[in-house]
Amino acid sequence: MLDITVKVPEERVAEFYAMYGHWLASPAGGVPGPPVAEADRTDWTKDDAELAAKVWKKFSPRAKALFSTLIDNPNEDYDGDELAEMHDIPNGNRGVAGVLAWPSRHCFAVGRNWCWQWHYPDGENVKYSMDDVLANLFKKARG
């Protein structure tokens, strides 16, 4: 494997990792399309327990640890550097974006949007959270 460096606007790092994860999972030689077109994906609802359990099982141990923080603290914002420090994720907020690449792909594969929210308050680093619906849904999936 080769190390390749590319410049990505900071506000789009999470999207980049999601795209990169999808590309890695697709067959070689082709240009992958999204697993489910963005227009066809829907937000998670309280009735998606079965899908949430299916998606949760695919998360890496590091992703499960990161999401457990969000699940156990609904509506609380964490920046990427905080989450990286809490969960020993290398490369700070960029490492967190990398950890989120596969969970986004797993969500898209079942026709749902991301199972977390993020925003950039006042030009600060990205903040991640889960609302009550997502936290309750994935708390049940976590078991």
C-alpha cells in the first residue's frame, strides 16, 4: 500500500473519509457510486431498531467506543480533538473523521443518513453529537 497525501478543506474531511471508505470497499477498476443515492436516503427514526442493530454490529471497536460517548451523552457536542483524546484515536480530529468513514458507509448501505450530527460553530472545529432519537436507537442496538 502507498501513502498518498491530498489537501481537503477542513469542513469536508468527514465527507472525504466517507467517500474514501466507499471507494476502498468497491471492486477495483470501476468508479463506485454511492451505495444508496443521497436523494433516496432518509433520516433515522425511532422505528429503525432492526437497522440500527444491523449497522452497530459492523462498527469497529474504536467506532463503538466513540459512538458510546455520543449515545451516553445525547445532545452534547464534542469536538474531534476531544473524542480523539478520550478514545486514543491517532491524528486528532482528522483521525476521528477517519473512524467515522465506515459507519457512514454502513448507514448509507441501509438507506439511512449518518447516525450522528455535526456542525461547525462559529468557524471552530467540527462538533459531533447524537440527538435523543439517535442516542436511544443506538443504545438499544448496543445492548
